[in-house]
Amino acid sequence: MLRAAMSNPFREDLVSRSRAEACTVVIFGATGDLTHRKLVPALYNLGVDGELPHGVKIVGFARRDKSDAEFREGLEALNKEVSRSGHDPELWSEYQESIQYHQSEFNDIDGYKRLAERLDAIDRERGGAGNRLFYIASAPEFFDVILENLKSVGLSSAAKGCWSRVIVEKPFGTDLATAEHLNKVVNNTFAEKDTYRIDHYLGKETAQNIMVLRFANAIFEPLWNNKYIEQVQITCAEHLGMEGGRGGYYDKAGALRDMVQNHLLQLLSLVAMEPPTDLSADGVRDEKVKVLRSLRQLDTPKAIRENVVRAQYTSGHIQDKSVVGYREEDRVDPESMTEAYVALRMHVDTWRWSGVPFYVRVGKRLPKKATEISIHFKSPPNVLFNAIPGAAAGGNVLVIRIQPDEGISLRMVSKLPGTSLRMEPVKMDFHYSTSFGKGSPEAYERLLLDAMAGDATLFARRDEVEEAWRFIDHIEKAWHESSEAPEMAEFSAGSWGPKAADELLEQDGNSWRRL
């Protein structure tokens, strides 16, 4: 049997967090890849681990005509392939009894009325009114109509003593104006405290650990400032291109809007934020918003040319396999001016970070898949050991690996054994899987559980989203509307990006860390 969650009102791993409560999870866009590969397997794994509250039900809402049995069969096939904890047929047989399918068009109000009746029936079967968690995993063009229809039939309001919450997937808008519009629609439907804008990067174990690393370790926090840190690098490398028909979406979005606006600015905020007043959701998010508001705006064509590089990959080789260039990819415009790679030099204009460059890069068709943050400390004075010819160059580097091998490492200099004085860089390395004897939960597992517990710490607040778009919009506007837009650089697939991105750091006497 799936293990029921413990009755303790607080989780043992973080006693300040309230426990998740049983609810009915309604997933809009339930026949899509996200539901099959991430959401349903995440709920299954939570059940296997004994974390899922007893009595959770799942209702898939989508347009295709399917029976409950057909829907469950498709989910099981993918769960066998992707489940973190493996697939147990006996456990799945029990788990799938909580899964139902509801067919309706997203704009059909009668479908929502039938959904309300179905949810009421589930609540009666469970014994009284219940909690509802609505997960909007549909295409973005349906976000508005789904939210408005939920309100029209009263599903956004909770019965006394219960709650009704909504999780909205990315992309949350395509620019500041659309994000503000969507925020208005959401807040006219659900209260801000019941709105969860998801960014799955924040559910990754190492991303969560950034604050613990900084604020719970006295050896780091006193050094976490411009007196000791020379630069910060954030890299998100992806070896894949436009497989699976992704080119149609990506060619409209691009690397800047698809990754930097949400994932990477969130990571930057966690690195650069001040200590929060407490560990409440708003306490943490207040400090993240301050970082976004402190970003030096790249609001002129000159500033963008000097601090941003955009590029597309040309044909090349990835893992000994020949691949085509970006403009030759399926569903990509042959004359596309959408970036598949972007590198930025950013500054956080606060007392703590004045003068410290933050270098951010993300790209497709790079040599490997990896996301990491590297904190580069200043080198000691060029005397004593550092003055010896052939001494190891560079200062200490703290690396926070977000994926795929989650962990933390610290580079330092040590003397080689022997009679002569020779020094080499060495690495202290921490891996989650080996240190704690088990792999980290999937990001969606943590985020779904937090939404059931009413903990919004790892979700973006309205002002976070809008401040991030405000920064990104200046760059997008210069690229697509200015006569002074920088040229689109190119790099061979399988390399680490265009020469212009290397030159961006060389201007400061720095270079990208080799992953």
C-alpha cells in the first residue's frame, strides 16, 4: 500500500513548516507531457515515500475524449519510464483508484459546472467539504479562460474551513504587459495568498540549500560580499536542441524569456539577497524582490551591446553525433532572429554587491547538460606562496551544482606531497546522494507538497514576476525594435558558445569556469 503521511502536524525535516493537507488536485491540460512525465509521477513518488496526505484525489481536465481507464493506462506507461522510485504494479493499482478523467473544452462553461458537481461528489464520498488545488498546466493561451470559468462556477471560493488554491505554470506572461494582465486575472479569481506561480528550479534541493549554505554557516556569510567575492557566474547548459517539436514554442520565446526571466533570475536573487527577517514565505520573497529592484537596468542600446551577447548555434557535433544548426531545426523560421544562447553581465547595485559582476549564460547545443552557480573569491595578495613561480593561479571557488549531480564543492590550493614546494588546486566535494544515502526528491514533489501545505516560499510572488519582466523587457525591445540592435553571434553546436561571450568576461580580466 502507499504509505499514508504521518499524523505529526509538522514535518520532521523542517519543523517550522506546516504539514500538507488532503485535497483534490485538478490538473488542466491533463493529457500533456507535463502531467504524464512530472506531475502524476511526483504525486506517486510522494505516496511511495509516505509524504502524500491520505485521501488525495486527482482529476485530469482536458479536451480529448478519454475514459478513466484510458487516462490511467497512459499515465501508468509513463510512470514506468520516469518514476524516481521505480514502478510497483501493486502500489500503482491502489494509486490509480484516486485518479479520474474529466473531458471538456477549456472554454465550455458547462464543463466547469460538471466539474463542480464532480468535486462535490468526491467531497461527499470523503465526508464533507474539501480542499481543492487547481493546477493550470495547459498552453498559456488558455490561462485566462480557465481562471475566469473557475470563478464563474464558484470553484475559486472555498467552503468554510477549507481552501481553494491555484498553481500557474510558466511562462507567466511573455513581457511585462502580459504578466501584469495575467496577474490581474489571477488576483480577480484567487487571493494572492492562494496563488502559486511555479518555477520548478526553486524546487531543486540545491536551490533550496542556497540560503542554508549562506545563513547557517559562519564560514561563508561574513565573506559573502564585495570585499571578498570577485565575481559570480551562473551557467545553465543544455546539450539538446529542438527535439520533440519544441522549435515551434522556442522560436517564439528564446533563451532570454524561456530561462533567464524566471529560473536564472530566481537563482541570482537567492545568491544576492539579504538575510530575511524570518523564514516565512513573504519574509524570503521580500528580500528576493529587493534584489530584482536593485538590478542595474540595461535600458539603452549601448548598455545592451556592452553587456549582453545573443547567439544561435550552427551545425556541429554533440556526443559524436552530427546535428543541424538552429535555423535548420524543425518548426524554426529559416530566417529566425531568436536567440538559442544568451550571456549577460549584470550588476546588483547594493552595498553588499557594489562592483561585483554577475555573469549569466544559458544555451542550447552546448557540450553537456549542467546548471551551476560558482562564487569566485578574490585571490590573496601576490606575496609569499602566491609569489612563487608556477604557483596555482586564481582564488577559491565555491560551486553550487543545481543539476544533474546536485551538490556543493569548494576549490582551494594545497601543497603537493614531496620535498619541493609545489602547489595544486584541490576540491572538497559534497554530493547529496552519497552524503545522505538517497537521491533528492524531484522538484515537483516538493512544490506540490508545499502548495498542499500552504507554503509559498518556493513560489514567485506577483511583484517578483513583474520586476523580472521589467528588467528583461528592455533587452527584448532593443533586440527587436531598435535600429542599433547587436548582431546575432554564432557558435558551432558542441562548443561552449560564441567568442563574443568569452570576450565579455575578458574585458574584466575574467573567464568562464569550465564545467
